[in-house]
Amino acid sequence: MGSPATYSDANQAELLRRACEGDKEAFYSLVRPCERAVYVAAMSIVNNPADAEEVAQEAVLKALAHLTGFRAEAKFSTWLIQITINEARSRLRKDRRHLYESIDEPRTDEEGDYTPKDFADWREIPSEALKRDELRNALKRALATLPLKYREVLILRDIQNLSIEETAEILGISQGNVKTRLLRARLQMRDALAPGIDGSWSSGKPEYKKVRPW
Amino acid sequence: MSVIEISCLEVWRELSNYVDDDVAPELRARMEAHFKSCAHCKAVLEGTQNVVKLVADGIEYELPSGFSDRLYRKIKDK
């Protein structure tokens, strides 16, 4: 079941043509290079592996069902990630645990400036002070405190390294909006991870403490 | 020749773009001048740069083992 890691436009067009004719191997060849991106996009929203895998599968099957609706000039991965994000949000809506988390897009543009809450001098990168596991857990915990709309942008931009343009397209928002949300996401992450007055980093405690709640 | 000063608020607004090297040269110059004289903003900048690096390096979402096989099977069964 080996596949190339990437494929050229011509290759995508050919695979797409065959997939539309019912060639499932060709369809899987289109999907395979996107697996990680799809999974990561799902995880950024539902935040647990079992649900993320189900969301990923559902998104891929939806893509299969709607293949003829895909504009061949576009990038398949962008389209697939878009479907995944919508699917993940739908699941979140159904899940009562997230009843109070705002999922739907705001009607107006972002208003108000974000004020950094902690001015502690944080030049040392905590990765030198913490073990890899602790760091990963601290990062994931901090990430979970972000509002969904900021978390999505941070994941697409800073983990998946998609462009501002692609991120805007996937989320259906303007590039300006992407930049604003990215700013807030990064500043909130910084505040969530910053050393704080009690110096949690330097004391070597495995759990970081968020000093200022919001 | 001095650059026109900007406020901390303006700096925070453009901080993310600055980290991505996505600001116009004039604004860039103003921000750099600001960082030289404002310790708070310098701290926020460095923290933000750290965050971007940490998020990129530190958060891994590994595909669950067997993910590809299960997905492939779902496609075939449809």
C-alpha cells in the first residue's frame, strides 16, 4: 500500500479522474498523503484520538461521496481538510460536554485588542528546562485553554505550516481575520505558558501553573 | 534621522505579523526601535517567538497505530 509522499498537479488530476470513475485505490492514493493533516485538524477540534479518527474517516467518506463536486484546479488536501474541520465541528455540536464552547463563527470581525497579561522576562526556552513529555503535556494543556477559533488557526498555521491564504480558505474567513486570530492565539499561548510570579518553570515542577486566569 | 514612535498597543497588534516577517519595512523599523527601548514589549516578543518554536517542535499528534489500514478498509467497504 505504498504511496508517494506528495504528488504533482498532473498526478492529482490523473488520480482524481480515476477516482471519479470509481477507482478506490486511486482515491486512497489521493488521501494517503493528507492523513496526518486530516487527523491533526480533527484533533485540534475534538481533542481525543478516538473521536478524531472517527471524524477523519467520516470526512474522507464524505469526500468520496462528493468527489464530482471537487473543483480540479483546487488543492485536494485543502478541500479535504475543510471537510474534516466541518465534520469535527458538527461532532462537537452534538457532544454535550462542549455545550458551552462557542463553535459558530462570530457575525462581526474581531473587536478589541488583546493585551498580554504577563511581562515576565521569558527568554529561556522552557524546552531546555523540561523533559520532552512534560513539555508536550504542558503545550497540549495550554492549547486546550484556547477558544476553538484561535486553536484552529494556531494548529493550521504553526503546526501544519499552511499559508495564511490556505488557512483563510479552509476556515472560510478573510486573511485579515486569520492574522488577528493567530495573534491572539499566540499571545494567549504565551500567557498560558509564561513562567509567572511563582517561577513554576525554574522550580522544575512537571506541571506548569497558569498564573492569571481569564 | 529618527523613526516615528509607535505605542505598545500598536506593537502588540502587529507582533504576530512581525514574527512571521510580514510587516512593511517602515513599520518594521519603528517596531525594532521600540523593542530597543521597551523591555516589556521585548519580553512579549521573545516569549511569542518561543511559543511559535515550541508549538512547531513540541506538539506531536501521532497517527494512532493502524489508522491507515482502518481508513483504507472503510474506503474499500463503501
